[in-house]
Amino acid sequence: MKTMTSFNIAGKLRELERDVGTLSPMQKILLGTDGSVTTLLENALGCEVTVQTLSQEVIPANERVAASLGIHTGDMVNHRRVTLNEKESGKPLLYAASDTPISRLDPSFKDDLMRADIPIGRIMQKHQIEARRELDDVQVCRADTRISKVFGIFSHEPLLSRRYRIITRGEPLITIRETFPYYNFTDESRVIVEAPARIHMTLIDMNGSSGRVDGGIGLSVEDPAIVVEAKRSDKLTVRGEGESVERVKKTAEKVLAALGVHGGAEITLHRTYPGHIGLGSGTQIALATASALSTLYRPMEVREIATIAGRGGTSGIGTATFESGGFVLDGGHSFGPLGEKSDFRPSAASGGVKPAPVLFRHPVPEDWQILLATPAIPEGAHGKAEVDIFRQYCPVPIGDVQALCHTVLMQMLPGIVEKDLDLFGTAVNTIQGLGFKRVEHSLQPPLIRDLIDALRVTDAAGVGLSSFGPTVYAIGDTGMQDVLKAAEEAMAETGGTAFITHPRNRGAEVRASP
């Protein structure tokens, strides 16, 4: 059994700061205290703190709870979820979930515990129970849908959390997990941006004979997402993992120079997802970073931010979904000797070209579900290889462009507007064999073709390849668990990720704190 002295809280807090940045003194006190949090909050904030019970039920202990309490799995525990709130404003300060073995409760203590809205510390004071607190975990975790609603924060926002046990008469009486948003209890000015992934369905016109080129269709999804935080600093530092850190740094350098900032920022990449898998992480990371910095120093429009960051020069879908979410159709760029573009290039090689105009944006029906399946195979085309593909395969036949435009105009757009999933799904299936999307499919390994074939015999209305892949998406409403199972079976040998998400009909969200 761990004790407060065996758990190195100071070392753990230093470790957290290396990962997520400086913690305020108040945050450190809340994470490391062995006293009453309710009393501590009242003393520090100068207000009365009340308890609001969200739920309370007697349930069988799972393995984790049983191990923490020294009881048997299946023994009954009182499971309580509460928030500690500022009494006057009602603002939630802290979320707590506790488990207490029913067998260890005196009747009078049990009566008070089962009553709503009484802090556990005060119940113990009332019953004069001598106890000590043993801290055994401090961590940064991600907000889920339930906790994000409690605090009114983003669903992927970082939280600070600790777990401890209350020990009395040599036995654990209660195990408690306390959690609060990373931005609570700090006076530093910080900005956090949550940016959603996007599905890029296809480029529309890679022929150019009309005097325009590019154009695109796509939609925004709730998961995965990018979460970036920034605060003012006298120099530029970036905290995070993987190749995304360098992208954040390069974007930040461009934006700070454009803003004329003499100094820098401390930027933390709290959450990301892999690049070059067809879900637009490069654009979302760049735009989230630029948006955070512009919020700190000088507000700018998304399109201005995108131009500075060098995004949106071919497809405008990433920029448009960052701005508004939903389903988006963009109008491409003027093409020719006097146009914005005079050759065929991917977005990453189209720096200085403004994002394409959005011609149509519409919410995706909320009851539609989207499967994303990404096999564990080499990443999709990018860099020089992507540039070479555009040069080799463009222009595409004008007949394909015309057929694609007809499908988009007369099937896909009516399908979205009239919430006709079958019509929309038919369009998704049709566009896979047209224009530049056909090129993208032709460059995929056999596994991708097998995965798409496996999903098309399910109840999914439409199945497609996002950008250059390897992510494959499927759209449906009911029966999506069977689609998920089919994806997992198709990727059994190589491995990969597959999950069901939902359309996102709002763009990136920005919040400054305090």
C-alpha cells in the first residue's frame, strides 16, 4: 500500500510540467494536498464552496476499484459523482468521483454520505472520524464528453487529475478521483484551440481547361482532433512529441514574423494525430497554431491566417472546415498564365496562393455516423512524391471532370440538403472512379482496395478514400457496428485503427483564459 511519503508528488509535478508546461502554485497545491480540498478552495478563493451531486448509486466494484479499496471484485460500493462549485456564481471548480465500500460504513455515516450535496470531508468532521489521505496518482488526462459538458470546455481539452484514498482504522474507506481543467486556478493568459480533422473526398477539376483548377469537397468530423495551447513568452518554445513539433515551430515563426512580434510564445501541442494519413493534420496543426498566436497578439481572419501559414493553396477544405465545420464545396483557383496558378500542384507546394472560395457549406445530418479506418501501412503520398504525382497524372480527362461535377451537383448536394443518406452515399461511391480520385485509388496497395470492398458489402451507404489515404471512410446511420467489425477484420493482418465518429458542424474552437 502506497503512502503519501512513498509517492513523490514533487517529482511527479516536475514531470507533468515537462509535458504540459508550467503549473501555477494553486494547481500544485490542489494536486498535492493531503487536506480538505473544499476548505482549501474556500480559503484561497474567498468564497463559499458548495457540492452538487451529479449521480449516486450503489454498484458492484470493478477490478480497479476493488484493488484500490482492498475489497473483492463485485462487492457493493457507493459510487458518487459531484462537482464543487462557487456558491454565488454556480461555476464548477472541480469534479470528483468517489467509491466507498458499503460494508465499511457505519449507519449514521452512510445516511449522511447517501444524502445529496454534502462534502465528504465535512461528513468525516461531523462524525469525528480520524483519517489520513494517501495520494497515489497525479496525471494529465483528456476531457471526455461528460466532463467537458460539466465544465463547458472542449471535448479534447487537457485536465489535471489526482487520485487518493482516505484511510481510517488501517483500511481504505473511500477512493476519490478529483479533476479540474488545466486552465483553472491560474492567472496566466493562455489560449487553447481545438481543431477537428477533415475528410477530403475529392478534388473536382484537375483538367484546367475551364480557366479554373482544383476545387474540392469534404466534411469535418469530431474525432480525431488537434489541441494547441499558447501563452506569451520572450522566446519561442514548442512542447510536444513527433514530427508535428517542427511543423508547429515553422508555422509559429511565420506568424510571429507577420504579426511583428518581438518575442515569442510558449506553445504546447496537447493532442494530435498522425500526418499523411488523409485526415489533414498538417493543415489543422498549422491553422490551430496560427489561430492561437493571433488570438494572443492580434486577431486575424481564418483565410488571412491560412495564407500566412501557407495552407489552402490547392484544396480549401481544410481551411473551410477549420472555419465552420460541416460539408464544404470550394471553387478552386483561377488557372493559366495570368491566373493564381499556372500548373498542377498539391497544397503543400502552393505557398502564397490564397485559400479557395467556399461556394457551399451545409450541416451534415447529426444522425449520420462516420467510420474512419486507417491500416498500419506506409503513409499516403506527400512531399516530392505528391508533387510528382500531380505532374505525372494531370490534367485528367475533361469527361471525368464533367461527370464528377454532375454527380456532385445532382446527387451529393441534394443528398446533404434533403438528408437523403442513400443519395449522398451513391455519390460518394461514384466519385471514387472519377478524375483525380481515380488516380489516388490506382496508387493504393491491394489492402486498401480489399478494405473498401469489404466495407461496401455492409450497410454503409457510401465508402471512399480520404485524400491520398490510407484512411478509408464509410458513411451510414444504423448498422455501423457491423461496418466497424468488417474494417477490423479486413485489417487483421496489418493492424491499424478503426472507430466510429460523427460529423462536426462547427469549426475550430478558440478559448482564451483567464
